[in-house]
Amino acid sequence: MKRSVVIIALAAIVFITGCSTIRVETDYNRETDFSKYKTYRWIPHVKGTEDNPLMNDPLIEGHVKNSVNAEMAKKGLTKIEEGHPDFLMAYYFTSRNRVDVTHYYGYWYPHTNVYQYQEGTLILDIVDREEKQLLWRGWATGVLEDRGNIHDQINHSVQKLLKRYPPGSSKGASW
């Protein structure tokens, strides 16, 4: 009996810990020479046009833009407000409710765990200003924790995403 309880507890810990990881993926135009892009500007969102309250939240917008700006500066890229930037940046934030159900079959009785959570996805786009073509897209998906941790979650997501910009700057699997 004790062995079954320990196995179930360990499986639940692994499952919950696995859900808290951030999955990152990117895609890009293979014909683009990213070394020529040095300056950028944010594409403004039209507030109130989306149903997603996270996209209309000025605090989240500030967290995302500040985090991206800091990571881009580390790469030697400059955000400009005046003049003609080399590329444009945009972000999108989506969320959805998820339910995961896990069935365990022990020695004495079966057991089912139901885990309800909110999953969020942060999408970053890099667009050529002149051609108006998408050059690079990265997205990070993970479990949204309480609002008090959203700043840290955004920072962590942006860091993981921008490790892959420019393409070829990070090795390893996309997960």
C-alpha cells in the first residue's frame, strides 16, 4: 500500500512539474540575412480591439516590451522611436483553460487525478519594415501561475525565446 502511495505521489509531482515548464518553438525565413537587422520599433496594438484581456492590459504590455528590449539590447540591437528601423516587433498573448486527466492503476484500486489550469502562449514576431514580411516568429507556451508571478514568467519566456534569435544562435531541440 505504501509503495502505491509513493508511486502515485511521485507521478503527480512529475506531472505538475512537467506542466510548469515553458515550451519554446521558433520558425523563420531561411533566405533572410539577419545580420543586417540592427534597429527595431514596436508595432502598436490597437487597444480594445481584441477579446483577450491580456492583450489589453498595459501592465502585461510593459512587462513584455521591457523584457524584450532588455534581451535585444544584450544582442546589440537598438530600439528606436524616430527614423526608419530595420525591422518591426510585435507580440501577442493568448490563454486558454486546460484540463489534464491522468488515470493510475494501483494494486488495490484505480485512481484518477484531474488537473485544471490556464495555459498561456506568448508570440513574438519580427517583420521586415520595408517588405512587410514576417522574418521570424517565436512562441513560448506554459502554465500561467498567479498574477503575482506573471512578470517573472514573461521574463523567463522572453529569455528562452530570444536565445533563438537570430536563428542559429542556440543549439538543441525546440522544446
